[in-house]
Amino acid sequence: MEIVAKNRTSSPTTAATGHHAPTSGWWRPQDDPKPYRYIQRGQTMPAVDGAQALWTLIHELDPSQRVSQGNR
């Protein structure tokens, strides 16, 4: 499976198990009603129940809205 390039005007952003997430946000496996999962840009897309999956980006997280996880 290949990563499909993002095109905001037509097809959604997708990434396959084993590939790196092209953007941070909430992702959902295609054809799977399970809850969404937050995946950060660069993380490896996970398998679903041990099987390959094609993930679809549901909501991209704007970098300006990220919460710092460092010491406050």
C-alpha cells in the first residue's frame, strides 16, 4: 500500500499501516467503525487487530493549536 498525496479539493488524506503519518490529527481506519485515534506527524501508522489498514485523516490538527507537553 502506498501513501496517497493530500488534495484538499478532492480526495482525503490516507496512509497505510507501516508508513509515516503525513500530518498530525485524528485518523480512522477505512471501513472500520472503531473510535478515531490521534496520530502525530511522523509516527508509524499502526495495524488494526494485527492486520494492515488504510487510515483516513478525519481532522487535521493545526500546529498553532497544539498543547505543549513540557514543564509549565
